[in-house]
Amino acid sequence: MSLLDIIFMDDYLVAINKPHGLLVHRSPIAKDADEFALQILRDQLNRRVFPVHRLDRKTGGVLLFALSKDVEKLMQQQFSDNLVDKKYLAIVRGHTPDEQEIDYALRKENGTLQEAFTRYKTLARAELDVPLGAHPTSRYSLVEAKPETGRMHQLRKHFSHIFHPIIGDRTHGCNKQNKLFKEQWELDTMLLHASQLSFNHPVTSNKIPIEAPLQDEFLRIKKMMGWENLS
């Protein structure tokens, strides 16, 4: 694994632009993996790092670590209290409304329902001359999503719930679309990118905005959709 792209660092925190496909840390449900962001960053900095939140393996973008246990606890509390503003970019199936709020409770693994709320806006739409099923063309949208709660797989489940699943989402997505993208465009990743985190610094109280540029696979599909000039 090459060096990780560090996009923010001070004496207390460090953030990387996590590649799609890289696990944050060891997990019993992904025994095939032998590289993890936690270990790579630790070796790169030659010091201990502590993840304060998580990103799915197939999601790219801003991943934040603390450089001490005390700062880890403070930042985890901010995430838990929904005090961290998060923005994601995703490419989804179909043409989405200009804006929408998704207020749809999600069930934890133990069966407990938790409130879950997402706002999103549509940045662009495309219609490709590629037939799929009974449809002569294929439609897609580029959306910017802001989850206001932090539930597991929240965006993936919410976009599936409104019938606009994220492309490349094997668990909650559309198998036909995923197959099309794999066969036609050799896409193996999920088109979900954590583009921005914004929060008050746990030590200095300064407002900290951290942005992660899109990675190659997302940029390639974005260009294919005709959206390359969109910032």
C-alpha cells in the first residue's frame, strides 16, 4: 500500500482521504483484508493514532483520527452528539428530486429502531444511451447528502429506501445496475465519497473544515456522465 493522503494534521488530530476499498481497522467480517488505514497511518507517522469515527470499506473520503486517547474521547462525543457536519457525494440510480429530506428510522442489529435523518440536494442528472431491462436508456444523479444522524450504513439504506440506490452498493443497492457498471465500465467500488467534515476543534475550539478531493474511480464515472466540469 502506498502512503495515505494526509489532508489535515495538527498536534491533536490527523485526517486522511481514505481510498475506496480500504478498511479502517481489522474486522472479523472482512478476514480477506490484510491492509488497514489504522496500521498504515500509524506506520507512516510512526506514532499511535485513534479512529474517532468510521467509513465503510467501499466508501472513500475524509477519515479522522485523534493522536491521543483524550482527544479521541472528545471527538467521539462530538460525533455521538451529532455536532459534526458531514457532507457526502454519491452517484445514484434514477433522477432524484432537486432536494429531499429522508426521515426514516433504521433498525440496529439487535432490532432496536433508531431515528435517522438525511438531507440531500441534486447537483446533476444524466441519461445514458445504455438500455437496462425494459428501459431504453439509463438515468443517474449526482447528489450531495448531509446525514444529520450517524447510523450504520445510513446513506446507503436511505437512498435504497427512496428507490435511488447508490451505484456499487452490493448490500443495499441494485444488482442489475451494479452488474452493468462492473461489466460495462469495470467499476468495482461504491460511488459514495465523504467529501467534507466540519467541527469545532476539541482543544482549540476553532472551526475546522476538512475537505477530501474525489478519487480516480469516482472522477472517471463522473466524467463518463458528462459532469467533469462540476466542482
